[in-house]
Amino acid sequence: KAGVTQTPRYLIKTRGQQVTLSCSPISGHRSVSWYQQTPGQGLQFLFEYFSETQRNKGNFPGRFSGRQFSNSRSEMNVSTLELGDSALYLCASGEGYEQYFGPGTRLTVT
Amino acid sequence: GNSVTQMEGPVTLSEEAFLTINCTYTATGYPSLFWYVQYPGEGLQLLLKATKADDKGSNKGFEATYRKETTSFHLEKGSVQVSDSAVYFCALSEMINTDKLIFGTGTRLQVFP
């Protein structure tokens, strides 16, 4: 089985722009979660989708949003980028106890 | 709220030394506990898990026991290798209608030959 894939792997954006990141889960997985990883804050939960519905949401501003499609693929969007949004964004898919992570998208905001 | 506390790193060891990375948690209910490992430039890989008290998770020579009485899930390995150098994250999940993971801050392990 193919693993979790994330595109793009690297991204450089300017403050004020918006960005969309994509995640393709492992075939058959209906749950997709997103995390932000930074040196200062560590790994923080953004949101979780299950069967196209947001099931859980972390403490991030409304500039962060996401969605899940009928094929379980998920996107997250960040609008009005700030320097502090520079991070590794990780996507995970799973069913139950085991979550499988993708390699992440490294976003740099200048 | 639920939280995970890990020992600060980096942990620096010589090859074949014994490893312990401490992890304690605060949670309501009965969470499941996990150790994940992150190698440079990669995402997280599940190393081992335990879903109830007194369970022992093990994989690739690593072990951790779910201790409810001390709210701990310490990671151990009897003999580390240079290839074990990575960042290790302890995590919990309430597993009730969610796959959300709460992570500790991570502990960097450096193993020298």
C-alpha cells in the first residue's frame, strides 16, 4: 500500500498570501488529521476530518481551514499568511489506534 | 486538559548503552499511549503503542509499559545503535470519536559510535 502523500513538499510564500496544502491518505482510511510542527511550539493539532466532516478542531485562528473530499483526500488552507505560520505541516491518516504520517510540507513565510 | 510531559533532550549516548526516555501524562478517562520517532527530514513513524493499563508495547528492541498508577509510559532500549539517533515523541489519544494525538515536546537522541 502506498503511504500518506503530501504535496507540495516545500513552499515559500510571502506575508499576506494564502496557501493550500494537500494530503492523500492511505487507501481505505477515512480519517485525516493535520498537525503543525515548529521548534517553539512542537507538534500542535490543527483539525481532523472523518468521512468529509470535521470531527475535531485545535486552537488555531480562523485563517486555518480545511476540508475533506469524498475520496478522503484532504486540503488545508491558510489565508493571510504571517511569519509565524512558517512550519512543517504534517498530515496523518488512520483507523483507530494507528496513525500514519506523511513526510510533511515545509512552509516558509517571508 | 490532557497533556504529555517528556524529559528534555538531547540525550547523548554511546553505542550499546541503555536508553530511558521519561514520559508522563495527564488525562481524563483511559487514553491510549504511543511513542513516535522522527528521523531528519521525515514525518513521524509509530514506534510502539499501548492501549490499556499494564500493556507493554514493543518494537525494534524498544519497550514501554503503560503505568496507570504513576501515569507514565517511559521508553527503554537495552542497547542503542547509531541508527537510533532521532527525535522521539510520546503521545496520547483519548480514542473516543477522535484520532487526535496530543504530543510531548520530543526528545532528541544522539548515539555516537
